[in-house]
Amino acid sequence: MGKNFREESGDLTGAVIGAAIEVHRVLGAGFLESVYESALAVELRSKNISFERQKIISVTYKGHPVGEGRLDFLIENILIVELKAVTTLTPLHEAQVLSYLKATNCNLALLINFNVTRLTNGIKRIIRST
């Protein structure tokens, strides 16, 4: 019997978090977000995790296209990963990710801040409530 969504997303989020931890272990804190994004792409490829980088998404308002957004990563078409390299994650960062979840109809995202001493302190799992 196949895995359910919760098990699959748990395995996937665990693999992505593991990849991010490896990037942080090697590079540490202090680089620009773009450096971590490039390094995470290398790490994801090495783990055979499929992804789209800088994925452009359409933003609609009452059924009308009004603009676009850009995801740092869309992993296996189900998990959004947004990267930051900031002193502190703010509610605005979370709101951005929630907007991406709504725009894509995805249910799960990881907000990862690489500008921390220990990466596990910089990871926030965000779930879209329906």
C-alpha cells in the first residue's frame, strides 16, 4: 500500500531539512541568500530530489491575473521552500510564505533562515489551513 500525503511530505521535508543542514554545516552563517540557494540546489541534486528553482507563480485577484511571485524552490510539486539570510524571521516572512501557499494551492512550506548559529533554530514549518 502507498504512503499517504502526511508520510510522503514528512519524508520529503526531512530530506530537504537534512540537505539544508548540510549546506549550513559546510558554509555556516553570514553569506547572502543567493549563496545558500545555489548550495542547496547542489545538495538537493546530489540527493536526487526534484525541484524547480526561482519558480514563477501567477497571482490572481478575484479570478484576474494581477502579477506574479517567485518561489525560491518548489520541491517535487508539493513543498515550497523559502530561504532567508536575516537576523530574525518576522511575521512578514511567514505571511509571504502563506501567500505563496495560497497562490499555488500547496499545503506545506519550509521557511529556512541560514543566518543562525544552529540551523534547526532557523527552520519554520508552515502549513496552509483550508
